[in-house]
Amino acid sequence: MARTSSKRRDSKGRVLEKGEYQKDTGVYEYRYKDIYGKTKSIYSWRLTAADPQPKGKASCEPLRDMKVAIDKDLHNNIDTYTAQTTTLNDRFDIYIESKINLRRSTKQNYIYMYDKYVRGTVGRMKMCDINYSIIQRLYNDMITKYGFKPNSMESLHTVLNPIFDRAVWDSIIESNPCPKAMKQLRESDAWDKEKKVALTREEQKAFMDFLSTSPKYKHWTNIMVVLLGTGMRIGECHGLTWQSCKFDTGEIIVDHTLNYRKQEDGHCRHYVEFLPKTIAGIRSIPMFDEVRAALLEEKERQDRVGTAGTVIDGLSDWVFTNQYGTVFKPKSINAAITRICKAYNEAECEAAKAEGREPFLLPHFTCHQLRHTFCTRLCEVEPRPKIVQAIMGHAKIETTMDVYAEVEERAKKEAAVRVQGVIFIK
């Protein structure tokens, strides 16, 4: 039971408990020592919940209700003062500044996503006021209001989760609300998996056959051959330089990426990321014959028409350049794939109608699925996962094994189709 003093009473004659005071203005004060032993104070115009709100004064929580929360925090070794004065924005700024080894592109992406979707809303709230329901509502809004897909949601969670983890470690809050909110979202109907799958052999062949014979889109053939024949990430491929193409040893050296993002000054521009996505990202990729031929054809084209000699962060001599001799933007390559698939599907529908058959249509896919397609083809013929991991630059063997699992599942289904009606059952 709290100790009381008969000498200290408020203006209504009520005995004030230890640490409670009433100033001449009428406001109540509670003094306590925080978890670091420093004296802190909280204030309120009301001592208990029964007290009316003073006219003309800002709405406030009763002092003794606030004391209960503080006592609970002190019991749990929580820094109440910091929790009540620090916003999520404050914690994000501290967190992002501390990530000195974060890749430039990743850091810019984190800042962009946070500033666009969090800073002006939940970011303004005090850390002590952010609970599971608020984070759950934020995550749900990202899906329903802004159309976030699973990958984007994982990125947002990757930004917020460590901020709250650090707040727990710094004794600012008791628990991190993000993991439970993300778990709930992953298990909900709103979580549209939309798993990116590899192209089948038939889809891959149809795409490349159409591309190589199309007068309008044939100029995209070489970069698509290299993407499909190396499994490089888009930033690695469109940032490829001739110095990295070792024709004498038959390999391609991947040691940087070329990115195009908004910078701190608000302008978008290309820049080279010499720090790879993972340490495993620095690697050597075998130069298959088809890839060699595509690269040599591209070199011959550049020797014939020339390039603008664009220098970006000290690098030049880019393998893939547009009609103006400058490097591509990654989005332009994905946009080209979309246009090519649309043209193919339209032509295929007309041909199928004329021939009285069902059309063989191509699905929507991106550059990343070409990387996944290469990995799948590799897993189909290479029994050693470590070899595939090294070529792909996967940081974890689990990523590689997931592709093997997909290959085995597809092979199982194809085998079931082949034996249908062959195995004697009855």
C-alpha cells in the first residue's frame, strides 16, 4: 500500500500520495525515478477519474491512471519518458542512420517506402501509443488501399520490424507488435501469394522464337538471351560491361549492379552499386555458347553504330545500350517484355483461330522470372545444389533448394500425366 503524508493535501483536502504534488496553478505533478535513476515528472489537471475536466484546460488523463502505467513500465524495466516523447519517425531516423553498411539502393528504397506510407501517418505517433491493432490496420491498408503485393509488404515489414525490436531492446516499449500483425496478414484471404513461377520449356521457346523473328522486337533478342542464359538479376545484366565478359575463359564476372532510383535531391538517376546484394552476389557465371553469340552480335552492333560512351560512377563500355547509345532503365526492359508478350498473344490468337485450334498463350512475366527460369532449367540438369547456388549467387542454400522442390513437383505432375491410362488399375 502506498505511503501517505498527512501534511500534503490538494486544494480539495485529499491526501496526496508519495511523489504527488499540486502546484499553485492547480495542476497535479507526480515525480518518480526512471529506470536510469533520473527524476522525471508527469502532469495532469485531474487527480482521479472522478475529477471533472477543468474548463478551458486541455483534455488530460487522470494523474493516478498515468501513475499505474508508469509503475507497470518501471516493473517491466521500460523507459516511460522516452516512450511518451519519442515518435516512430524519430526511431526510424535513428535506425536508418545507423545502417552504415546497407546497400545504397536498399537504403533509398527503405527511405522512399517509409516516407511515402508511414511518416505522415503512424510515424507521427508516440512509440508507447502504437499497438498491435494500429500496425495491423497499417498493414491491411497497404493491401486494400494501396494494392501492395506480398513482396512489397515483406519490404515494409523489413523496415518496421527492426525499429520496434530496437525499441524493445532499448527499454522503450514492452513488446514488438509487428510480427503478430504480419503473421495475421500472411494467414488472411487478403494475402494473395501470386508466386512468381518459371516459364515452361514450351513458353520459353515460344517467347524466344517470336522475338527472334519479329521485325519490330528483334532488337531485344540479345539481352533476353543473356538474361535467360545467365540468370543475372536485372541490375547485374543491364549494368554489364565489356570488361566483365571474359571471352578467353568463357565466363562472365558479376561484381556490381547498375541501379536507377530517386536520390536524396529528389531526382532519379543511374548509379553503380559496387556492394552486391549479398556476398555470394560476387561470382563467375559460365558463358554458354548462345550467350557468347548474343554478346558478340551486340559488340558487332556497337562497333558499327557506336555508343555515347556514358560514364557512371567511373564505369563505361556498357554491353547493352539503347538506340541513343545510353544505358537502359530497368523498367524499360520489363515494359518491353509486356509489349512482346501482348504482340505474341495477339498473333497466336489469330493463327489459332485460322487453324481451328486452341491458342498457346504466354503469361505475364518480368525479368526476375527470366532469372527464375534459368535457375529452373539449371536445376533440371544439375544434381549438385551447391553448383547452382554459386552460379545464381544465392546467399542461402534454402533459396536454391526451393527451386529444386518446384522442379520435382512439376516433374511429378508431368509423370502422372504420362502414365495416365498406362498403369493397369482394374
